[in-house]
Amino acid sequence: MLWQTTRFQIDLRQPQVMGIVNLTPDSFSDGGRHGDLSQALQHAEQLLKEGADILDVGAESTRPGAQAVSEADELARLMPFLREAVRWNVPISIDTYKAAVMREVLDLGVDIVNDIWALRQPGAEAAVVAHPSCGVCLMHMHREPQSMQMAPMIGDVLREVKGFLLDRADALTGQGVSPDRIVLDPGVGFGKTVAQNLSLLARQDEWQLPGYPVLVGWSRKSTLGSVLAQAGVVPDPGDRVHASVAAALMSVERGAHVVRVHDVKPTVDALRMWQAVRDNT
């Protein structure tokens, strides 16, 4: 299975590790740590040295309660980094939902649009449809970042997620976007309860769609903090690394093709061990 993107056909027969590069001051996990251009580039280079296959770059936090930023501010954070990163001959993904931002970064040569809104914001769908080959990740989100955890989903999360992702994939393919450009993400943590998030992993095969690769992002999420909490004390995001790796590994074991992570090296090491065992069975 291949993921067609702007410059690369990404081979998904082996699990791909997508390393997170946050250019935001308020990300839930590492906000502000890589806001300076030099720091951000050094961080991205380090992720590649540790084995990242794809870089996912974001300039607006999507944590629960996060405030939106303007197109101008988002582009001001993104463009200096991207002008350098697109020269590295590695797939670059942009975590954005704004059509104007999509058009600007795709014109620069960016490979993938990773959209938490699944192209439901004005002009976003048209921006991807108009591009000849960019990859796209469509994610399920209940409500919006500012309010999603105030009133999480109710009902059958598996059926809701599957139906939503099918509808969004059909909307794109119906406008001529090849299915091999599309990857689907269940949106762990985006308007869902702890139990619902865990069911998305435990019963992953029930919402996956035949023919469409899956991207999953468990890294340092609050559900992991809830599972790890002891005596009411929830560990900080940076103390959820081992649980993040375990969740990534279980996702791949259940059929995920791409895992989006902060902690690249431990994830890569775990997947190498998993692959070595598979190759000897």
C-alpha cells in the first residue's frame, strides 16, 4: 500500500513514524520549546536522526480549549521553517485546517495536509481537490477544540467515527481525489471520553475502512494520563512516554500504518523489535 503525496509515494507496508514539530507557544505537551526558528529546525533534524519517516509541522495548538490564531500569524510561524525543511528530501506534513494556509504551503512543495476538521472549513476541501497529488489526512473530531471536552461524544463512538470517516473520504473521491492520497485518523482525544478513546484502540478493526490507511496519534494524550494516574495524581505529558509507545505499538499491531508521535526514538526502537519478531514467525 502506497500513500501518494506531493513529492513522495510513501510505502506503508512498513509502519511509518510521523515526528511532531510544534511551532506553537501553547501546545499541550511542548508549547514554546521550539518557537525559535533555529530551535525548531534543530528539533526537526534530531527527529529525523532518531528515525522519523515524516515530519508533521503545526503552528496552531489544537489542545482542548486552545484559542485559534489568524492565518497571518500561522503563516508567519510556518513559512520560515518550511522554506528550509522542504529542501531536506523528507515528507513534510502540515497540521492545519485553514484553506489559505494549505494553498500557501502546498505551493511551496509541502507533501501532506493533516486536517483535524477533515476539510470541513471553508475552502479547505477545494484546496486539496485542486492539487494534483498532495496527500491528506482526514481526522474525526467531535465539536471543536474550544469546546470538545466540555461535552464529549455520547453513543456508539465506533459507528460514529467509521461513518464520519467514510463520508469524508467519499466526499473527496467523489470530486476526483484518488483514494491513494487519503489517510484516515480516528481523532483520539478530540471530543471523546477516556473509555471511548480506549475502545477506539481495543476495537480498532471495527472502524477501519478497507482500502484506506490509518494514522493514529496517541502520543502523550490525556487518556494515557488518566490510565497512569495514581492516588489522583495525573502524570505530566512528558512522563507519559512509555504509555505513548505502548499505545503506538498496539495501534500498529491492530493495523495502523502511521503513528504520530513526540518521542521518535523509543517508538522507532519498539517498532523495530516488533518487526524483527514478525519477520521470524
